[in-house]
Amino acid sequence: MNAITIVIGSICILLIVYRLYGTFMAAKVLKLNDSKPTPAQKFEDGRDYVPTNKWVVFGHHFAAIAAAGPLVGPILAAQFGYLPGLVWLLVGAVIGGAVHDTVVLYASMRRDGKSLSEVAKEELGPVAGFCTGLAMLFIITITMAGLSLVVLGALERNPWGTFAVGITIPIAMGVGLYHKKTGNLKWATIVGFALIMAAIVLGPNIQGTWLGDLLTLDKSTLALILPIYAFFAAALPVWLLLAPRDYLSTFMKIGVFAALIVGVFIVNPDVQFPAFTKFINGGGPVVAGPVWPFISITIACGAISGFHAFVGSGTTPKMINRWSDVKGVAFGAMLVECLVAIMALIAAISLQPGDYFAINSSPEKFATLGMETVHLNDLEKEVGMDLEGRTGGAVTLAVGMTYIFKGIPIFAKIAAYFYQFVILFEAVFILTAIDSGTRVARYLIQDFLGDFIKPLKRTDSLGANIIASVLACLIWGYLLFSGDISSVWALFGVSNQLMATIGLIIGATVVLKISEKRWYMLTCLIPLAYLFVTVMVAGYWMVKNVYLNAANPGFNVLNGVLSIIMLVLGVVIMVTSIIKWITLWKIPQQKLVQISEKEVA
């Protein structure tokens, strides 16, 4: 099989789904109505609630949801072969992810842009609301640590990448100020994007200089810098840093993957991996568990991801200017992210299996696999770096893309530059999610702890915002500083998909209450049933075989305790929801719709 077949088939499926299923969700299931004011219009404050151009919101939302997950997850899942990952990406995004993101964003906007924990409390009751808030605090902490660990590997001892990523901060703030003052989005975009491209071009020149030495950082230093940066991203007004940086980053992200699609069509690389590898029953060097349930745990973003619920009930619902924008922003961005994940998978499976496993396994583990590298030594010379044992997926994507583009003569001469550019691209991709994720964590802390410490709940208080932001950064910063990719990624996968089940539970409840036909609820119940069972099985497997197994290298009591707490919370929320659904089902549908409209009037 060649890569073009996969790309063409995937694009066709996603376009058809957006046109048909996306329209069905918007017009029939959710009945989006532009005559009603959005939360951004009702509560405009120039800080969090800001009516925003739909393309800027799309850029922010896509940048925030499409972090490390669609890049790293499919690459790690290539261990099982190309087919499990490809099938789960398409089926998961169409049936699950796009629906999840749309109903969560709608549910939050319906409740004036409140966080998912507050929405759960109002839709399902105080018990479910408390459990959801507690689960979200656990999950967002683990998620931020998991995403940040990937960027550490990308920027470690990489002054070019550190410079180019760092310079996007003042550039974005300048764009935000210019757009705020003039309202001219066109020139703000042109100038901002040009400056970012100039920074990328100038980046290699700092290597070997005093500035390059200053920016040559180890993982420990980066693990301290990232939470400090995230604090400012969370505390500053959304229009000053977060929105313009995400918006500008989206051009780079979409541009790189558009170029990858073009490169695939030009080079048409062969798929080097088999449909299934010998690791589908478990025991692999990258993912220890069997293909199910771990294909749906390893690949989260790109198929369905609970992290999207944080963004969809955090920053984005406070920025939407028209209800009809929900379809493009939520449903559309999820399908674009699916395509991003498919392209990342192609980059991995275009490598020889021996090269792939040499990069993603420790040298000791790779020696036991009975494999030989094919092109790895040549690739190391071309990019000027040692590549063996660089686990985590980020390096594999950069190597895979470089390997594909080597088939185009001009790129063969600049392989080292192209490799570093992709590393930069990945870092920006991930940091934009850290921006939004930390701000969402701030909202959650204020919502959850504000019930016990009343002044903390005031989002209009600078002091409360600063305290909540510091708490958020300290919590996930500790896990980042003390963890590694192998200990955190599986925990991130289980917790992330548990969050997606909670989002679907709330979405199913809202659909039941507002829709004219009760069977529309199946749009949420079908993916919910699969994902809930998958999460429970995967969580149990990890606790039993890894976290609380003293004979396993991944033995970690803290991770085991966190997993058990989250699984228990998931069961409590599910049981509470079923009781609520039974109560609602007894009410005639027309009357239920009328009651629901009065709830939010």
C-alpha cells in the first residue's frame, strides 16, 4: 500500500462527514439559532468574554485542542501496525470526537460559557457536579504534565527551537495589541506571520553565539521555565497573548501538514509497516498493553479526546460570536485534527520498522527485538543528531517527515534545517495547548475551590486569578519536573479518555432535554458506551499489571492511586447520570423541551 491511497480516502470521508453529519448535528440535534445572543455577547468584558471573528476562534480552538496528542499518539500506536491506528482515527473522529466536541461546546454556551463541572452540576445534580470537578482537576493536571513532557524532548539542547518558540510570545503580544487598537486583522496577520517566519530563518544563526549558549537548556531547566510561562499565559487577558499566539500558530500548523500532504502526493512513499505487527497481543517496547483497549488510549487527540472538553467549556465558549459558528469551530476543527493525526501516522509508517523501533525504544530494549536498522545511520548524518533511543514520538515525526521530503531534490540538501523546523513546529503545536490548558485549569480551580473559599471564585478579581494560576502551574509543574514520558503518557491516555466519557455523558443529557426526537441521544450514547468500557478495562489493566505491580519497571503507587480515584469517579458520574436519564425519560418530550428552554431563559 502507498500513502496516497490513505490520504485521498481519508480526506473524502472527512469532507462527506462534515457536510452531512455536521449539518445534521447543527440543524437537527442542537438546533443552532443565530437570533439568540451568545455568552460572549451577553457578558462581554474585554478580558474573558470577547465576541471574536469565527476564523480567529477556529484558529484558537484548533491550536488549543491539537497539541501533542495528534502528533505523538498515532506515532506511538504504529507499534501495532498501520491498520488499527487508521481505523480508530477515522471511526473515532467521525462517531465520537466531532460529536463530543460539538455537544460540549454547545452545553457550555447554553449555560453562559461555564466550565464542564458547573454544567454537570446544573444538568446532572450536585453529586455529579462535584465528582466532575474533582475528576477535571486530576485530569487537567496530568494532561498538562503529559503534553509538556513531549516538548521537553523537542527543545532540550536545541537553541534554535527555543529561540524560535520563545520569540513567538512578544510577536503574538504585538499582534494582539495592534488588532485590539486598530481592528485590522488582515495586517496583524500578515505582519505577525512574517515575523515568525523571519525568526525561523534567523534561528540557526544563533547557534555557537552567546545567545545560543544561553538558550541551550537541559530538561530540568525547561521543566521550570514552562510552568512560569504558562502562568503568564493563564493570567493575562485572552486577547493579549493566548488568542493571537494560537491564531498565528495555526497558520504554521495547517501549512506544515498541507505541505506534508503535497509531499506525500509528490513522493508517494510506500507504507513500510504491516497492517498488524507481532505486538497486537501486548508486550511491545512502546505500548506494553494489547491493541484493545490501548489503541483507543494511546490515540486520543485525533480520534476523541477529553482534553477538548476543557477548551470547549473554557476559553472557546466565551469567544463564539454566533451560534452557527459552533459547527465550524468544534465539528470542523476535530475533523481537521483527525487529518493531522493521519498524516503523523503516515510519517511513522513510512519509516522502516527497524528504524522506528530503534528511535522509540531504549537501546537495551531494541537489542532484544531481533531487528536491524536500515536507513537510520544515514538519517543521523543528514540531520546532524543521534536519533536512537529518543522516545516519546516527537523525534519520530520529525524523522519521518524528513525521510518523506528527502524524495524532493531541494529538500534533500536541507535535511538538517527541515528536521529542526519540524521540531519547532511540534513545540509550537504543544505549547499552544499548554496556554489554553493552564487557563482552563485556572477556571477549574476557581470554580471548584471557590465553593469553599468564596473570594477565589471571583474571576473579575486580579488577586484570585493570580492565586488560581499559580496553583495550577505548581501542580502540573511538579509532575512535569519529577516524571518521564513512559510514566505519564499511559496515565494521561486513561484520564484523557475518561474525561471524554464525562463530556459525552453531559452531551447526552443536554441532547435528551432539547431535541425533538429522543433517538438523537444515540449520537452521544453510542460512542459513550464504547469509550466507557474501554477506559475501565485499560485503567484496570494498568493498575494491575503496571502501577501496582512491583515487578514491573513502571511500578508507581501514586499513578495507581490516581488511576483508581479517577475510575471510581467515572463510575459514580455514570450511575448518577443513568438515574437522571430515567427521571427525564418519564417526562413527555415536548414538555421536557419547554422546561429546558425555561432553565436557560
